[in-house]
Amino acid sequence: MKRVRERNSHLLILLSGMVAGVPRQGGVAWIVLQYALGLKRMGHEVVLVEPVTKSDLRPAGAPLAASENAVCFRRIVRRFGLKDSAALLLSGTRETVGRPYEWLRKAARESDLLVNIGGGLADEALLAPVPVRLYLDLDPGFTQLWHAVEGIDMRFAGHTHYATVGLTVGEPGCPVPTCGVDWIPTRQPVVLSEWPFAGAIERDALTTVANWRGYGSVEANGVFY
């Protein structure tokens, strides 16, 4: 790995997002994978690091290496060709599944860009060496309201750039607070090869099992979001 500085060159990108924090939560994992796979398709080198807390580990009380999270993480990174450049990191420690912590530190020192989804990566040894640190907001509205109204630390500090999929955040007439941040609007990528066309429709109805947990409303200026 070597830091590349020439304009339009391929980059070494440190990407942080949730893949196995909630095992088998496919929708969340797919969001992160679109970035990892898409950036690789563009010719960039991607290092994936996912921080998890002890309370995230399943079953409760399991060590990282023996957790359901680790099983899920290994399966996903193997399937998508990421296993040689990925690590599941127990927050506040140097314990990992996948690439070891010192390897991650070296990768951070050589990286051109950090893409930190939701500010989930907070390890200064991995953040500070990267010259361009992008905070990527995938939960627009809630992210800003939690910070501005609820006083929740959304970990904006320490980043050099901020992007959101909320395309009107910061625009005139948008009621969402900017939190003093100059948000860059961005659209979510889709790696089309991972979403093939369905075959012929054989049935006129579908069945599914779904689960949804709402965050609860946030009030700002008399409006509930």
C-alpha cells in the first residue's frame, strides 16, 4: 500500500460501516457493500473496518472471535472478495477478526481518504493519520436533529468533509438544521451486477417476513419528525 497523491489517481480508501454489527441484517450490510464494491470497481483499493462494541456481540457475553458477528463478518467479506483487506474491530481495544490492528494502523497511515459512515469509527489511531476524512450521513434528518435538538454526539468532530444523502440539507427552505456543517449532497451507489433482473413472474403474490424498529419522534420548532 502506498499513498497516491496525483490527481485522478486510484486511491487507498479506508471505509468504515456496519456489516455485522447486527448479524443477518442484510439491508444495512448491503448499503455498506455498495460503497466497498463500487469503489473497488472504480479501481480504488478499499480497506473495510467495522467497529463493534461489547454490547453488540451475540450471543451476549461472547468473545469477539466466537461471536455470531464474527461468523457473519467472515462470511460476507469472503463472499465479496474483501477478506484480505477487512477487519472487525472491538471498539476501545486492539482486538480484531480479520486483519490485525497493527495492519489497520499501517493502512490508515497510507490511506488517501477515510469514508466514515455515520461517524462509527472513533479510533484516533486510525482516524488522525488520514488526510481527508469524510463523514457520510445515511440517515438525514435524524442525524442532524439528534445532534442539534437531542444533544447527542454524532461524532462530527475530527472530519474534514461531510456528505449526506439528504439532497436538500442546507438548501433554502429545508428545515433540517445543518449543525454548522457544510453538507455535500450525494446519492447512494448501486452496484447493478449484485442486483440481477428477476426471471419470469410465476406467482401473482409475494410473501415476506419483515421487522422494523422506529427511532421515535424528534420535535424541532413545533414539528415532530
